[in-house]
Amino acid sequence: MRLLKNEFFLGLLLFFLMLIDGQVSFLASILTENKIFITSHLFLLAALFYSSGRKKIISVSIFLVLGILYDFYYLNHFGIMLLI
């Protein structure tokens, strides 16, 4: 239980969920033979859970870093250019 209160561990857990979120959606679409498109929102759900009860400055800084990494991972440079 103490591990779930550790900020560093939860940051790594969010990073891991960000990486596998798209893969879970892709696997679910393949299992349904692309007839039904299922989208996994594991990262969003974990981020909402993480932000409740945490200090605002820590949450904002972690989500800022993860948001930039998310743009690079899924949208490449287009997401950063769109943001700028």
C-alpha cells in the first residue's frame, strides 16, 4: 500500500500505461477483426485517479512531461508543431 503512495512509482506506472494504451486498443481491434473499433483509455483513467488527492504542482508537472512524451509517441513532431 505504501508503494501506491510513492510519487515516483505512480509516475512510472502512468508512463507504462501510456505506452501500452495504444497497444491494447490495437489488440482489441484485431480480436474483433476490425469490425468494432475499441479504444482503451487506461492512461486517462489512471491520470484521473492519480490527480485526485495529489499536490497540484506535482500533478501538473508530471502531466506536462507525459503530455509532451505522448505527443512525440503518437503524433510525432506534428503534435508539437500544432501545440506551438
